Amino acid sequence: MSDPGVLTEQPATVSDHPGRATFTANAASDPAAERRRRYRRRRLTVQVLRVVVAIVWIGSWELTTRLGFVDKFFFGQPTGVAQQMWVWVTQGTALGPLWQQVVVTMEETILGFLVGSVFGVVAGVLLGRSILLADIFSPYIKAANSIPRVVLGALFAISLGLDLRAKVATAAVLVFFVVFFNAFQGVREVDRNLIANARILGANRRRLTTEIVIPSAMSWIIASLHISFGLALVGAVVGELFGSTQGVGELIYNAEHNFDANGVFAGMLLLAVVAVAAESLITAIEGRLIKWRPTPVTDMPI
């Protein structure tokens, strides 16, 4: 008989449900699952805060214009911008259907982006691999990069006319220098020990460039493309402002000359949507091209 004044050890309740106890223990001891949950919570928090920022920004804009603190004639009004966008979508613009203006600007942007990116990568790799070429062309590239792009846009409008070529050339110039400098620096940052080992194994100059140098510089090149598409879009719009009959830039130009601030902001909204969509596409392509890259610290679950 046990002493009633002495506490006896109670049997473990988890023994009645060994499967449930094992599952609970595994879940509690799985740090990867906990990190994934924290990461999902963080992503949800970021999305909610983004929506809150947009609501506060647009709401304060609308409120200040309605109360008269901000003159909506000069700075527009969110409801007026939305109304202008609805008119463009449902009734078309003075230049034709809205989708046609977007297609024209996107054609100029994509062509300029591709031309500038290709030439930028090729020139960056060539000069990065050749010290002689880099020394010869360095002052010319620096001088060309110092020229304001608006001046080049005017020059292209005069020399190439008001058709597609002038807009593509303006967009390509803006893209070229960003991609070139990133590709050039990426080639210069390749691990010299890796190149030396490849040479010992018998790799020639062509294989070194295609199999080691370019893949190693890919992070630099992809990083420049994130910025370059937005610059290509800017170049296309600048080219349209110098003279065009269609395009989002021409819509903005016409709205500005008619003192239509809502039309200007509506055109800017169109450009922003296109830029964000392109950024998402480039990010998806980046994830497929450089899967080997370690997860950035800012993307790691914390």
C-alpha cells in the first residue's frame, strides 16, 4: 500500500496514442517546417503592408484634392485617373484603341531591350576578356555614356525619322550602357583560380568564355536586365515624345498639351503596369537560368 502523503509518478498520457505523440514530436523538432511557416507569414505580412501603403497613398491623394489642399487641375485625382482609364478602355483614345497604343510602345520597348542587351553583353564580354580592347575603347565608351540620352533621342529622330527605328535606337542606347558595364565587371570578377584550373585541363579560349566566363558573369548580366527593361520603356516613350503618331508616349504628350493631368497620370499608370509585369517575367527567367545561385540572405526564412 502506498503512502497517501507521497506523490506517485503518473503514467505518461502519450503512451495511449504513440502515433500522435510521434507526429507532435516530429513537428516540434522539424526546424525546416517552422522556417517555412515563418516565411509564409512574412510573405503574407509584406503583401498586406503593400496594400495598406497603396490605400494610404491613393486615399490621401484623393482626400487632399477633394478638400482643396492640392489643386487637381495640376496634380490630377485618383478617381479622375480611373475615369480616364475607363474611357480609354471602353471608348478608345484619340489615337485609336488603347490596346493598339500599348502594343506599339511594347514593340519599341522589346526591340530596343533586345538590341541593347545583345550588344551590351557582347561588348562587355569582349572588352572584359581583352585588356587591349578595353584600353583602346575605354575613353570612347566613357565619352558616349556621358552624353545625355535626351540629346541622342533628338538626334535619332532627325536621322532615322519618326518611325519605329528612332524609338528602338533610343531604347537600345539606354539599355546598352547598363548591360555593358555589368557584363564587363562580371567578366572581370570571374575567379582566376577557376580559369587557371580549366586551362590546366585543356580548355581553349572559346570554351573558357562560353563555359566558365559567361556563366560566372550571368548574375551580373541578369541583375542589369532588371533595370534595363525599365530604361528601354523610358527610351521608347522619350522617342515617342519627340515625334510619333501612336503609342503611350504620344497619349501622354497629347494629354499634357491639353492640360489633362488625369490623362498624363493614366498614361504613367499604363507604363507602370507594363514595367511591373516585365519585371515579374524577368525574375521568373532568372530563377530558371541561375538555379545554382544560393538563396539571398533577404529571401531566407527568418
